[in-house]
Amino acid sequence: MKNDRGAIFLIAIALLFFVTTFVLAYYMSYEMQYRTYDGLEKLNVRATINLLGQILSDSVES
């Protein structure tokens, strides 16, 4: 190649593209995992509140 700077520029752009793609994929994976665990936590809290309400209503009826 006649122009080494041009080749280095293309390599740098390609590397930037791959690194950016990797970082975005990692972030999206983390975000999905966080939302999954957050949803499970809310579901378990709701189930616990319902169970405690049922126990309380059963003890009041007795």
C-alpha cells in the first residue's frame, strides 16, 4: 500500500466498530438479566404479600 495512514485508519475504524458492538451486546445482556431478576423479585414480593394476607384473613375467621 502506498498510504500506511489509510490502512491504519481503516484498522482503527474496524476495531472501534467491533469494540463498540461488544460493549453494546454486553450492556444489553446485563440489562436483560437485571430486568429478569427485578421482575422475579416483584413477583415474589407480591406472592408474599398475598400469602400473608391469606394467613391474616384465616386467623381472623377462626
